Amino acid sequence: MIKVLFVCSGNSELGISPIVRAQGGALKKNGIELDYFTIKGKGFKGYFKNILPLRKYLKNNNFDITHAHYSLSAYVASLAGAKPIVVSLMGSDVNSSFLEKVLIKFFNKIFWKVCIVKSEDMKRKVGIKDALIIPNGVDLNIFKYINRAESCRKVGFNPTEKHLVFAASPERIEKNFELAKKAFELLQVENINLKIVSDVNHDMIPYYFNAADILVLTSIYEGSPNVIKEAMACNCPIVSTDVGDVRWVFGNTEGCYITSFEPEDVAHKINKALAFEKRTNGRERIKKLGLDSKTVAEKLIDIYKSVLKKMNA
């Protein structure tokens, strides 16, 4: 059995990111023995205070692979002496400063065995030619069709009204809530609401997507946004800016619309999604692309095995 240590942030109100925790859960279901080392502290200074504690943890525990999520966690793992290291860059890493990209390339060359990115766009931006593209997967046993009336009751939505869901904190500048707000104000639709869904228990998210008439994503940039894949797994209509791998994930899925960054266009696409008046077949698209959590976990395990094989050759 392969023993893996996830090194990741523990700074959010929800503790470990639901995306990282879900990936860990999928790996465990596929036979991986997994543990977490969570980093407390923000910025370079806050993160680097975790180097010595992680070094001590690695000394007292044996792992075959250290898998770090986000670049800052990967720097800490590298300087703590973790070997071998697999790194997942998540999106914000490659949309940051020039210095950050230089650091990523340096650490990748010196310390990391494998660098994973979430989309072709991320690979191009980070400039690592041998980076592997593996988007995060979706647990199709959790994100699935749930009766709308039940979902509305669960999340407190009025089932007789229309509900647009914005699934991010408006305080995160890159999520561009102002664009969604401006578009909403242009709508001439009665009994319609713009609902912000942020920092809620991840188990509740499928109910929001099944209660929603439309998921609205107006981000300035993304890697491979999980909310898109999760909403598609619930067959929720979506309006999204053309960021990350959204266009590829949508494919030709009816009821899912790409918009520009103009409020008028966002409002137009919301009206088109409202006129669609039914659920999408997004779930089938997710299955076709192999973006379910089990398939993604199997790809990661193949990477772990390949790294260990090379180490032992």
C-alpha cells in the first residue's frame, strides 16, 4: 500500500479545502493510505514557519510520496526535505506575480518530481513543458440530481421564485462579484434572486445546485473551477466567463453558456439560460470527460507508482 502525505493549507474557515479533502477521500477509496499536514499561517512568512514542524513530522513518520497542494505548500515541503514530492498547482499560483512563476519553475527543476496543473491554460501560463494536466474530479455519488422542492426546502429558497447562485465569496476580487451584480440589475425578470453561497458546509452544495435555476460564474481567472463540474454533475444550467477550462468542460452542453465580461452579455446569457427551462445533461459530459473523482484518483495513483518506480530503478 502506498503511503501519501498531503501538505496543504489549513487556514480556511472550513479547515482543509473541500477540494483537497475530496481528492484525499477518493484516493483512500482506491486503496491509498493517506495523512494530512495542514499549514497554519498566511503569506511566505506564515507558511515558512511550518518548515521545521513539517521536517519533524516527516522524521517521525514514513511516507512514500508527499503531495503538496498550491505552490506555497510545495515550497514548505521542499525546504522541509520531503522526498519525493508531487505538486498540484491549483489556479491562483499561475495567475500571480512574475516572481511567483520564477519560484515555481526553480522549485520544479530542483525539488519536484511531478508538477500537476488543472488545465491547458494553466500549463501555458506557468511555462513548465512537462507539467501534467489533471483537473480535480467530482464525486458523482454526492453531486447528483436531487428533487428541486426538497433542495429548496433544505437551503431555504422559495420554490416559486427563480434563483441565481453565485458560489464564492464576493470579497475575493478574482471572483468578480461586481460583474454578476451589474448583470443581475439589468435583468427584467420578476421574482428572481441572486444568492451568494460562500463558506457553507460542502455537503450542502449539491442542494444549492439542485435548487438553483442557474449557476453564475463571473471570475476574472480560474484554473479548473470545481463549481462548474459540480453544478454540471447536478445538471444545473450555467452562465460562465471564458476562464480556465470552462469552455472545454462545457463542450456542446445545452443550457450552459459562455459570456464575455460585459454586464449586458452576462444578462443576455442569463436570460437564455432561464428560457432553457429545463435541466442540462451536464452529468453525462462530466462522465464522458473522465472528471469523476474515481477516474482522477486512478490517474494520481498511476503517477505515484511511476515516481516510485523511477526512484527504485
